[in-house]
Amino acid sequence: MSAAGTSHNQAAANAGPGGGLSGLIAKRPEFVTLVLLMAICIAVTIANPAFLQPSTLIDIGRASVVTGLFALGVFVILAAGGIDVSFTAIAALTMYSITLLVQKYAPDLSIVVVFAIAIAGGVFLGVVNGFLVYTLRVPSLIVTIGTQYFFRGGLLAFIGTTWIMELPGEMATFGRLSLLEFETANGAIVSLPVYFLILPVVAVLTWWIMRRTLMGRAIFSLGGNPEVTARLGYNVKIVHLFVFGYAGALAGLAGIVHITANRLANPFDLVGTEISVIAAVVLGGARITGGTGSVIGTMLGVLLVVVVDNVLVMVGIPSTWQRVFVGAFILLAAAFFVTRQRKFKPAK
């Protein structure tokens, strides 16, 4: 089998002769994520039956959109053997600068055009990352730490630090559009926003790219063995530019979704969320070393992180302890994945 095979084939090879449940876990690590997610949901429901109320589930769905868009971009880069921590800076730079421009010069600009500009801006900044990683031949973590500071510093130094409290025209309207609305027992109106649909659409697109295109094969191949990838005839430079450009596009898209959901533009937003996003992708079965992962696993990892982050209050854990519990859970889950990978690593 060539190095250009899909991650499932690679995972199957790593599984060795083991069968049964252990073999399934080795071949499909997202199965573990699903079991963990279900166990947490059952435990929280027992502790607080209010968890299953539609309002709570809708809140989790809303909270998953921006994290999910970021995670899909990170998944593509991780599959190629890289890592990116600059995506929140790309999102902040694009969302704030575009909002400022639209507010000043084109307050009635169509939301479709706003999204297109944000995606284009994200692609440009992502391609800068990819070009630097390929040209400098240094780890992508180092490059993206540098560009993260550069992008965010440029935003705060040259564009602005003031909150934009009133979004222009269709940007404000889009954030209020609902797929469905209902009234809770206490009279509050809960709605599932239209922007929620963006996440499943992008997830399907990412799945198609990674599983049904030559670029997807090249990405997994690059993450598995860069030298073999070049010998197979793949253009490594183009792959680098694509994965970072794609992640940048999703970051730009996520930035606009974020401000329309919150109905304000804050240049300081999204700082510090990089680790939870990367954790979601790893918990979904992707390896930091590259060559593996799936869209389904990534989405399950996002749900896992969002659920854990949102239900701690429901079971009576103080907000000051939430990060401690989230961090401990991520460490335990990551240790489990590493243990499974070592156990099923083929003997040399």
C-alpha cells in the first residue's frame, strides 16, 4: 500500500492483528471519543436532568460552530504533519478590520460579500503561513507562533482596539436570523441561529476534500512520510500552501460568524482558545505527528470539549475550577489515546 493511502488504512495497519473491541478502537479512535461523549452526557443527565432540555442542547450547538470551524482547519494541517496556533489571530484580524471597513464605507454591503472578503483575507494570511513554513524549513509551530504575534500585534497597533458595539447592516441582521424558535417554561425565547448551518456544510466540504480528492491523499501522505510524498510526484509546496490557506479561510469565516453571533466586534476576542481547539482535534483521533484523523472524529472532539466546558456549571462545579477540570480531562483522554497507539504499534 502506498503512503498516499487514507488515514483509515494507516490506522488499520497500526492496529496489527488485534481484533474485537480493541481492534476497533485502534482502527477508529473516534469510537472512543463517542463513548466518552455519551458517558459524560449520561452522567450529567443523571446529576441534572435539565441537561436534556432543548435550550441546553441549542446552546451547545451554538457554541460548537466557531470552535468547529477552527477545528476543521486545524485537522487539515495536523493531517499534513503540521500545527497552527495563529488561526485565532487570523480570525480576529479579518473580522475586526472587515467590520470596521464595512461600517465606514459600505454599511449596506451584502453578508455574502462580507463572508467572501473574510474568507479571501483568511486565505491570504494562511498562505503566508504556508509559504513561510515551506520556505524557511522550520517547524510550523514556530512559524505560526511568530505570525500569531505579528497578526494580532498589527491589529492592535495599526487597526484598532475599540469595541464596535453596533454591527453594520446585514451583519447585524444575519446574527439574528433563526432556523427555529420556541419559548421555554420560564418565558425565555430560545432560537437555533441560521449560522449553525455553516458548520455542517463546511464539515461535508472538508470530508470531500480529504476523502475524495487527490489533494486529500497528498495531505495524508505528507503527514505520513514527506520524503515518499515528494517521490510520488506530489507538489509539497502546493500542499503546504493549500492546508494553511484552507485553515486561514475557515478562520476568516469563523471570525465573521463569531461577531455576528455576539453582535459586537472585539479585537481582543478569541485569545487563548487555540489549545482547546487543538485538543478537540487530537481527542477526535488525529495525531500531532500527522497522517491520521477524520472529520467525524474532529466533530466528536469538538462536541466533547464544548460539552465538558458547558456542563460543569450544571453539576455544581465553581467557575474558578472549570479550567482545572477541563485540563485534567484532556490530559487523561490524551494519555488514553497515546497508550492505545503504542499498544497497537506494529513491531519492527
